[in-house]
Amino acid sequence: MAVIRPVLWRTIERKLKGFNGNKAPLIAGHKLLYRCNLECKMCPFWRRKDEQLLTVEEEVKMMESMKRAGVSFLGFEGGEPLLRNDVQDILAESHKRFHTSMVTNGWLLKNKLKSIEDYLDYMFVSIDGIGSLHDKMRGVSGSFDKAIEGVKAARGHISLSLSSTITEENYFQAKDLVLLAEKLGVGVNFQIAYNYSTAEKESPGMDKLKEAVQTLALMKEKGYKIVNSKEYFQAVTNSWFNGNGWKCKPWLTMNVDPLGNLVMPCYVLNEYNGSSKVWDVDIVKVWNNYNWEEYESCNKCALSCYLEPSLFTWKNPSMIKERIIDGLMDYVRVEASTA
Ligand code: SF4
Ligand code: SF4
């Protein structure tokens, strides 16, 4: 690892600056499927029909094309990725090539842990409220207990954090979610409610949202293990409440849907969803012919997977500590405890 990490750092630095002025994706997100065992009100994905999913061989073809385009981090999501019976084979292939992560609702985590733990560098378990509130938001009773059971089983085996989306329904539990994470001995990453068309009704009123952002920023300052950088909360506050936007760089994050098609400029706007499989496309060419500038001032979402890389700068020592060094230490701790 001591050999791998400096190489990874240099790669990241070059990518963030762009190669000779060319844009290249650093991170990729791939929805393995849309199907889910839960029915969150704010989520548009479980409502979509899964068509033919990619085979493991096609997943590998997708990974090879991502690698050629310069991707270093691959995150799997859904739907619920653990519903796929071949998820461990796909993760194993990804782990050979990328820093690999996954988002799960945790329901199947305890049962599937043994088959996936060796192939994940990081995992997010979604929890949006305490007890019955989480169950209500997820649309299935028992989902809170199952997620907690999964976290307890997986912590110490995989670096993980909770992932919580703040909406009008749960903004008043933002503090409780941080305390829950602390009690469980893990961190928590927040997504402040974003502007999915199906989610607009759930978007919190601006005052409620502001209250939650301020609470979280303060807790972050006090040293609670909140994964988002303090710059994340500053950017949301500046953009949504002070009229001072952040510059989105959606080109840093590449998205591929369950059919293997590119989703651009980001999966929120989803304005381009080509019909060619990603491995049949010259990604570098597509990337450098796309009008990314149009989206720089968008600021429509506060998704950390887009906002955090967009904000990252090597000139800010606290970001380097939080994003790189602390992440590395987490990784070392889990490696040491499982060795
Ligand atoms: S658990 Fe995730 S994928 Fe499933 S419905 Fe909820 S938000 Fe959507
Ligand atoms: S802010 Fe960026 S990632 Fe978010 S919706 Fe706009 S273009 Fe997409």
C-alpha cells in the first residue's frame, strides 16, 4: 500500500488539473440495477424497470474502458447492488482495477458480508432517520434494524460510513444521525436534499434546510466524524443562501447506467443517455467534445459525489488531510484489524 498510495496521489493530482488541458473522468459511478427491496419516496430509481442487465463479462468490458479513460475510483450503486447474485464476482473484478466502493441499504449486508468484504475499499450504508422514521422514509418496516445489523456486522471488516439524505421529513434528526454514527463507531456522509423531479415535494423549505446545514457544519467543527468536508457545508450555504455559487465539474465523475450506457452530464440532469455501450465509445473523445462549461454554474444539487471533487484543491491543507490522509488512516486501521 505504501507503494500504491503515492502513485494514486500523483494520478489524482494530474487528473484534477486535467491532462494537457484535456478533461478526463477520475471517478466512476455505476448503477448495477434499478431494482430495490425498499421503496423510498424520494428515490426515482426503484420505480424504473430493469431491462437486460450487463453480464459479468460485460461489466469487465465496461471496467476496461473506464480504465483506459483514466478512472481510478469505481463506486457501485443502484437500486440495491446486493440484490444481484453475482455482485461478488463484479466487485472482485473491480477491486483488481480500481479503488472500489458501494452504496447499500444494508438489508442484505450481514448475509452477504463474507462474499464481498475482500473486494471493497469503502462502503456507505444508507440510513435517513432513527428507527420508525427511517422505516417510514424507506417504505418498508424493519429496514432500520436490518441496516444497523448490517453496519454492526461489517464495521471492522470494511471501512464504512452511514450515508444520510436530508429532506423535509428528517432535517430535525440531522444531529441524531451524527450521534447514531458515533454510537456505532463509524462516520456519516450527508447529501443535502437535491432537485430530482420526483423529490421536489420532499425538498425541505429553505429555513429548515439551512438549520440542518448549520447544525452539521457546527458538529463538523466540533470534531464529530462527518465525512463531508467543512468546505462542502460552506459551498452549500454560499450557493443556496448567499447567492455565491460553486463551480461544478461533473466531468470528474462518470456515470454508467445498468445497461452500460453513459449518463451525462451527471445522473441528476441525465440529459444525454447514449444508446452505445460504454466500451464501444471513445470516452476521451466524448469527454472533450461535450459542452461541460454549460453546467459549471448549475448548483442544482448538493450531491457530495459531484460537489466534493469539484471543490477539491491541493492548495488547501485541511482538504488534503481530510480527503486523503484521514481516508488512508481509516483504510490502514481496517487492514490492520482484519490482518
Ligand atoms: S434504498 Fe436506495 S435505491 Fe432503494 S429505494 Fe431507497 S434510495 Fe432508492
Ligand atoms: S450541480 Fe453539477 S452534478 Fe449537480 S445537477 Fe448540476 S451539473 Fe449535475
